[in-house]
Amino acid sequence: MRTLVSPLRRTAGRLGFDPYILAILATVGLALLLPARGGLAGGLTHVTTAAVAVLFFLYGARLSTRAALEGARHWRLHLTILLATFALFPLLGLAAEAAARPLLTPELAKGLLFLCLLPSTVQSSVAFTSIARGSVAAAVCAASFSSLVGIALTPVLASLLLGGGTVRVDPGSVLTLVLQLLLPFLLGQLSRRWTAGWIAAHRPALSLVDRGSILLVVYSAFSEGVAAGVWHTVSALQLLVLAAFCTALLAVALALTDRVGRRLRFPRADRIAVVFCGSKKSLAAGLPMAAVLFTAGDVALMVLPLMLFHQIQLMVCTVLSRRWAADDAQPPAGARPSAADPAAPQPVG
């Protein structure tokens, strides 16, 4: 089996596709053809709830509290990334939602705003920063901060900015968020004394648990969408329009984070971390949050913009990181950039 998977993974990578995204798309196809119905759907809901709790427990267990506290000393960089993630992006999302209303269904337009409220990724932000020869330590701390803050802040922003009956803001939903997301995360943090070494030693196997949990969420959400008949409201033209909005959001975020990094006179390595951490959105965090925050009939359409944005950001950032890494005229990692710095990051789009 491994001899078959590895070549497929390498081929997908060369084509610019994340194999995990291909797995998600296959799961979507399965849900469209064979959705869970009746008693199976009820059982799947309980399994998905447990899987999401395990997922956030692992997030907490993996996050090094000591590394996060040590990284806090670089407060200007972390504050810049947090503001890009939870202030700049929500403003862009409000503009995108308003512009998309005449062109897309209400759920897809609100889905554009929802993706802008999510925290940054950790794994891919760090990977792209490393490829581009940026500050990996800064990226690790900043992305970890973003994930931690997002668990609490994203639901608050969603309830404030989405509203209109789309987001569950009743006391029961708040308790669900605490029990399903925040409590497992905190338990994971408290367990690090006993679990950190074991988790580090079994990282590949636990990665399958992570991704399997997300695939369960995707299958459950899209099965509910089929049962509710929501896919009859989406056309091919709307998907193209949605992809255009996602591309525009990413281009603006890349350009603005690059510009802010220059204006604040961050070293080149830190500017790269700002661009990659401040312009990305987490699919792994967004899908479970959507399953908790939104009604069953809305989840599938609400997360579609996020799935498109995630694939677009991977393809664009792959090209961008390789271009920066290939630049031969790089200053020392700690050097201050000058106005004529030919190796400084350039905005995309």
C-alpha cells in the first residue's frame, strides 16, 4: 500500500496539490454519493463529536507552553501577526461578504467572512517560512499563539459579525464550545508532563488521528448538506466566483502583511514569518469550529470557501516560498533591510 501511496503523494506535490486536500475532496465525493442517513447519521454525529475533542486535546498536548512563553519576548512580531489574523482579515471578510451577496448564496457569502475569522495554520506556516529561509522560531511561536487565541476569539467574532441566526449563540452552544474545544485543549496542556514525550515519539500515527478527525467532520457536514438539499443551490459559476474571492483575499493579505513588515523595519527573516503566518487560515481548526457554531443545514456551504482558500494558499505559498529561497542576494538573517534590498519579500497579486 505504501508503495502506491508514496508515488501518488509525490505526483500531487509536483502538481501543486496537497494530498490531504485530495483526501478531503474524495471524502466530499463519498458524502455526495453515499451520505449518512437515519440512525447512521445520528451515530456519526456522536463519533464526530468525540473525534473533535480528541483533536483539540492533541493540539493542547503538542503546544509547548515554555516555547510559547519564550516567544512572547518578540512581542512586536506576534502582535503584528495577531492583528493581521484577527483584525485585518475580519475587515477584509466584511468587505468580501458585502461584495459577494449579489453573486453568491447567503451561506457562501457568510462562509467567506467565517474563513477570515479563523486562526493561522501552524504546520504549513512553519514549513513555508523554513523553505523561504525565514525565522522558523518566530513562525512556530506566532502560529501557536494564533491557534491558542483563535479557540476563544473566533467564536466571539463569529457571533458578533455573522449573527442573523447563522451562529448558535445560546447558552447551550457556549457550553458545547467549552466542552468540545476549550476543555480538551486545556486538558492537553495539563497532560504535557506525561504525554509530551509519547506524542513526540508517535507523531506520524497521531497525524493520522488528526487528519482522520477532520475527514469525519467533512463527511458528516456534507452528508447533512445532502440531506438538507443545499447543493441544488450552488452552480459552477458560483464556484468560480467563490474561487476568485478567495484568491483576492489571499493576494491582499500577502501584500498588506509584506508592506507592514517593511514599515515596521523587521529583519528579512521576520518579515517572511509575518507574511506566511499573517496571511494563512487553518482548515484543521476551522472545520471543527464550523461544526459546533453553525446549524446542520448550513455547515457544508459555510466551510466551502475555507476549503477553496486552503488549497489556493498552499499553491500560492509554495511558489512564493521557493522563489524567495532561490534568491541569491540574501542579507544575513539578522540584518536590517534597506530600501534597495533586492531579496526582500514582494507581495503577490
